[in-house]
Amino acid sequence: MAPTRRGTEGLLARVNFPLYTVQMLTSHHIVVGGGGGSSKTGVANGFEIFELMFDGKKFVAEEMIRHETGPSVVMNCACHSNSKRIYLVAGQESHCQLYNVNVDIVEEDVARNVSSEDAANNSSVRRRRTLSKSENGSSKSNQSTSNTVDSSKTSQRRLRFHLKPDESVQSDFKEPLQRVVRISLDGNLMATGGTDGVVRLWEFPSMNPKFSMEAHSKEIDDLDFSPDNKLLASISKDGQAFTWCCKTGKKHQILSWTTPNGNKYLYKRCRYGIVEEDRTRSRLFTLANPVARTGKQLSYIQMWDPVTGEMKKSSLIEESLSALAVRDDGRFAAVGTMFSGSVYLYIAFSLQRVMTVNHAHSMFVTGLEFLPALCDSQPSITTVSEAAVISISVDNKICIHSLPFRRTLPPWLVIMFIIVTLFFTFVFCSYMGL
């Protein structure tokens, strides 16, 4: 295996409840969810939204809003945004709850540092004050006056979020517990899966049922839509993995492989990723863990052709796996481990490991999410890293892991090296009479 680069690990935030799900809400904001369940332990259930920033040296996170969900723990969620709205759906016990995420633009007055001479001339420095969007109009008439009175104040425009519960639908009818929810990239479909093994497709955001597929005999572990919104992948504790046609609800492909020595494996996670060289094509990634870890049984990250159902590549990992993410441009894939709480980063097309973060968490990794590389609505966060992935765990920590850029020689140094090499080669040949 090629040598890997160690990622820079940083604790973004710590919350006071176990974390089970993480999603990018915007290109600069993440939402995390979890909780302690319905038992009266004093551990809250709900969401928190954080704004991510890069200060030139490291990532920092600032809490924007906290929304509690009463006795219902948030085990899974999905986000979708368009030019008009931001939506958030969350699994809360047997139901899938839709939230409208309302956004206000606020303007913060921030006091700047002033010199002692300026401070003597201007003894009153205003404290930070937030102006809502509705106040901006009335404040414009006083803007020139306020700037004259206090030149040490600067204004900063930011977003403020409000979560408003909307439609709620029952998505599981056995125990019941919704295990996973996903929204298609175009925002027209939502898929849910639970303990009853049924995959349900819904029109989104109306939440009207489209159709149900009796997909698996045991509970669903993961679902994902293909980038072109035509296929849906499903995996389950019954050991099966399928792709489905989103238009007809019929089975498209069965993902099967020959396991080493006839050992039994279970799929754990599935994610689609676009092909970086041709965005009209996609790859499907899965994680597979051995049922009984004895001897030298290893886990796998696998890459499939979603059209033919053929496995193209796989890579061995010496630990059971718990989380998977693929970056939006299809270039990188990340996995999280079960026992050591480690995070590994891979080049997607080759499944070559390029980053290792051992013991990123004290317990198993429950979720991973890449910072986006492609964003049509907002620019991505400018960093000095090639990639960055967020990880969460039931240890209550939100961490971020950055992949440093590969070190390359400056072009002028390469040219000088070539010139010097040619010069000494010529001298040597002349000396030898060649």
C-alpha cells in the first residue's frame, strides 16, 4: 500500500447529547442530530446547526441554533435546498418529520479595535448589535449618521435560522423505527427505510406516498439515490444489496460477490458518487463487514458499476466499519470505523488510502460528511487543504479532518534540476570520449 498522509484533526464542537447524524445544510453550515431517547435520563434530543469558518490556520464552528424534539431521538436526517427554500427531514421514532428552514439575513455591528488616541476622542464604543432584515430598511436613513458618530463600528451580514415543523408521515410499521431517510439530488423524491424492510418512496416536499417496495426481509441499514435521480440503492441486515428504478419501483440490479473462503458478510453502508472525468456517469460504494470476526477476516470498501451491478474494485480494512461518505465531485471517499473510532480517506476511483486519522473518536463513528467541492448556490469554504471531512460519534464530539495538499517541487526547481542533469551528462560523455 502506498504511504498515506496523516490528516490534521481538530475538535470543532462538543454537544451534550450523543450524535447519530450529520448533514451539510448549506455550503457553510452543518446540522447534527441525536439525543438520549425517550428514557428520562436528562439527555436532550434534537438538532444543532453550526456555521463553519476557516480562519487561515484552522476550522472553527459557531453554534447558530438548537432545536429540541422532545422525547424523540433524531437518528437520521437529510437536507435539500433550492433557490427558494431549505428543507430538513428527520427520522423521529416511526415518523419522518419535515421542517421548513427559514433564513433571515441579519446585520451585526461589531466593534473594531481602536488606538488609545482614538479611544480618547471616542470614549463610547458600541457593543455588537443585531439588526434583522426588517429593521434594515428603517436603519438605512440613520446609516450615514451612525457612521459619523461611531467610526469604530463595522457591519457583518450573516444568516439566522429558524426550524418550523411541517408535515409528518409514518414511515415504519413494525417496531417501529425509521432507520434512514434520503432526498434525491433534484429534490423531487424522498426515500425512507425502517425495521420492517420496506423501502418507501415519497413525492417531495409534499410528502405524498409514491410507492412501496417489499425490498428486504430484515431492517434497512442504508439507502442512497444515484446522482441522476434514476436509481435507488438499498442494503439490509438480510445481507442483500439491490438497486431499484425510481420511476417504476422495480428491482434493477442485485449486488453480489464471492466472499473469501465462503465467509458471511453484511453490507453496512452505501453511497453513490459521480465519476469525476464524466459527470453523467456514477459509481456505487458499499461497506461490507464480516458477520463473525474470527481469524483474519477483514472488512471491505467496495466500488460497483451501478448499471451492470459488477464490482470493480475493493480495498481491505482491518476493522469493522460504521460510516461512509463520498464527496460531491466524486473524487474522495471516507470511512469511519467501529471499534477504534478512526477515519480513513480514499481516492475514489482507485480506493487508495491517502489519509489516516487513528482514534479520531473514543467510540464508533456514527456519521461522516465532506465539505462540498461543488456548490452552485454559494461558494465553498476556502481552505488550504485538498479535502476536509466532518465526523461525529456518540462521544458527543464533532471533529474535522483535513487532507493536506500533496507536496510538489516548484517548477523553477524542476527546470534547474533538468538543466544541471543535462550539463553533467554532457561533461561526463565528453570526458569519456563518447
